[in-house]
Amino acid sequence: MAPKLSAKPDGGSVTVVNPHFGAKETNSKKSARGKRYRASFMTHVLGNLARESDAKCSYVVGLLFFKERLDVEKVKTNVLDKLLDMPRFRSKFVSKHFGAYFEELAIEDLDLDYHVQVAFEDENPTRADILSYLAEKMSQKSILDKSKPLWQMVIIPEMEDGRSCLITNISHIIGDGMSQVEVLYRLIDEEPAKTWEQFEELIADKNESSIEGQDVRAKGKRPKQKVSKFRAAKIFIGGVFGGVFAVFGRPDPKTSLKLKTVTTVSVEKRQALTERIDMEKLKELKSNIEGATINDVLIVLLTICIKKYFDEHDKKKIGKLSASFPINLRARGQDNLDQYGSPHNVWAYGMMPLHLRYKNKIELIWKVKKTLDDAKLSPNPVVQLQLGKMVAPILPLKAMNGVALNVANKATVQLSNVAGPGKAVSIAGYTIDEMAFQLFSPLGLYLGIISYNGQVSCSINADSSLGDPEEIAKHWKVEFDALYDEVMSQGEIRRPRTCF
């Protein structure tokens, strides 16, 4: 039986607990039946893909492993009370050719037992069992009911090792990865974050470790990147041309990690979770390299893992390959949630080469760092987004979706890197032991890095026709240890000097 919320029978306001400050407040926007919220351009793009085919939908799936057995009703009540405070979690999505919007439903009309389900009630699954269950669930023809709010959660009360799990499945239509991480923070118990200052401490490293260049709520400002006028002009011009011709460029060649055609889509996926590496060792390694960030080091590590995979599984010579990653287009200091307190989509794709040819790991570090530094200055994603806004209204649905998939699937792999809480946190009184996030989408290969409680891990999601993601995951911890030993044995590593 679903837990009861404090909704008025007439669909009026609901009393909720603000998880940031622990103060009760009344959200007058609750259950404003029929109220519409305009969706962003990127949300409309994702909605149009869903209109054409369920196989073209994208879902951000979280795996939260808890240290102890969960009380199902307690977790249901806690999660629902906080999620339904955000309008998009109580609204259905409507997408039409010239626009898209979210339309609120009455609280009493929501099927809460559909949105929060229980699995393995009479079993104690292993982590591998849960990944197999997730793969099967996400390969269904229709994953989420489009007549309902586009999210679902599954509670697994107890695992074989005594832990438990909460699976969160939230459509990408509701919001991008940056804002969906914010949803996670909303679910966190109020005790670790009674004041804003305490809450800020939990995410103090969010800025530095995120590939999306996330800047929200980090204390202080990072030093402005210094580049010559010549290099800045080169990056700007290259970014403009790159954004304009993003649709027309050639995709990466077919490999065992790349789909043959950019429009091939599949709901059959395989997943892998890496071992966890220590954040303190990661910071120590980063500090030994002049000007490096945690993000630079993590992308170097992923590059090494991918190269190791190719060395073992692709006998033919690998050509030039690339990676895509979402770039956060929110203004500096802007909240990850919209004005109504909901997640939303404010991003565009960035592209970078995969530096699979290098003489040694130090050379690779500088190649990756230069690439990421240039990406922070490039106008490519903004040009790409504005061009899309101009072209999309004049294209038929299939043509518009073809363009979107063409841009998204050019690269061999999509990367993301988000920072979770730096300390152990809890939901409904239960301590989170481990967390992972995956993207289920038409893309062939996704690698998602997440940090939590001083540990960093990577989730890998691959189309079932591609190579085994476990063959990438197995290198994560081994190669980090090797990289750490090599870098730390050389003393401080200075940045190569150049006249540009």
C-alpha cells in the first residue's frame, strides 16, 4: 500500500520538509492541476525522440546501495514526500512539433505504487543479480508510461551481503545529469545539512571534479585560465566552425566499441561497475602535476582503460576516435534547478579526441589537459545549441530526430563526471554505502564517473552488440595504481612550456 501524503482532497497545497534547512513549509504550487510549465529546447529534442520511438528515449538511472536493510514503507514515504515537492515529478510531459511542456496532475490522481515499486521481496540478490534485473527492466519495449510523470523507483529491501538498494529511473526529459544530481541532494536527510553552510561543505569539491564544468554553490572562484590571444582566437574560430558543422562531420570509424551507423538504436544494454579508488590518493596525484585538476586525471585514467581494452580486443589498427560529453550551459552561479524547483535540461554536447596514441603517461596527461582546457573556452556548444533552435522548427519529426542522433552518436563514447557528497549521507535514516549512475540511451557506449564519500568509481553501459563493458571496468583500479606510482615517483611534474 502506498504511503499517504498530506495532500488536500481538492488538490490544494501539501506540507513538505525542505531537506536543505529542515524547516517545514507549505508549497502553494502543489497539485495545481492543469498548470503548464514550458520546457527548454533540449527537453523538446529529447521529447521528440521519445515521440518517434521508445528505443530513442534516454533515462538517467541511479543505483544507491545502503549499509543496512531498508524499511520499505519508511523509504517510500520519505522519497515521495520530497520528490513530489518538485513540479516535474507530479506532471505529465507533452511534446508537439513547435514546443513542449509539463502539465501538472492532481496528487490524488498519481499512481504512487507505480512510481515506487519493490523487487526481490523474498530474495537476497547479489550486486550482479541487481544489474541483470536492471538490464532486463530497461530492455522492455515501454520502460515508462508516457501518460504518467516520467520517473520510477525500485526498492530492494535486502541483498545477499546484508546491504540494500534503491534504483532511481528518471527520464532525461525531466532533467539533465547536473540537475538530477541536485535531486539526489534533495533526498538526503536534513541532519547532515541543517544549514546552507553545512550543505555547502558536502559539495565543496563539486566544481573541480566535474567534466561539465559545474560551478553551482562551490566556495570561492577558480583562478581564471590564462591563454595567449593567439590561442584564444584559434579556440574561438575552431569552436564556431565546429558548432556549425557538427551535423556534417564524419562519425568515428566502426570498432568493437562503436555502433556501425549513427542512427542504430537498441534497448539491449550491458553494464559494469568498477572498483572504487581513493579520493585522497587522487588529489595527491593531481597535486603532483602543475595546473592539473581532478577531472584531468580521471579522463587520463579513462583513456588508459579504453586503450587497454583495444590492445586486448581489437587486432586491427584503431584510427582517430573521439568522446562526447555534456557541457553545462547554466550561467556561473545559476542554480541547477529551474525557477519552480524542478530539474531541467540546460546543456549541449562537447567533443574531444581520445588520445589513444602516446609515448608515456606523462605525455598523455598534457594532451588531455590541453584538450579539456580548450573545451572550457570553446563556443562550440553554444553555437551548436543556437543553430539547433533555428533549424529544428522547419524540419519534420524524423529528420529532426535524425540530426539529433547524428550529432550524439558521432563519438565512440559519451563521458560524464559528477561529484556526489564528499561525506557519508543518508536517506530516510539509512546510510548510503555506495552510489552509481548510468545513462540508458540510444548511444552505444557510456562511461559515467561519480565520487562519493572519498571514493571514485565509474559505471559503464554498452549496447549489447558491442564489447563487454567488464573488459573496460577491470582496468580501472589497476591502471589508477600504476598511474599513481609513475607520477609520484617523478617528483613535481612541470607543465611543458610553449610560446603559445
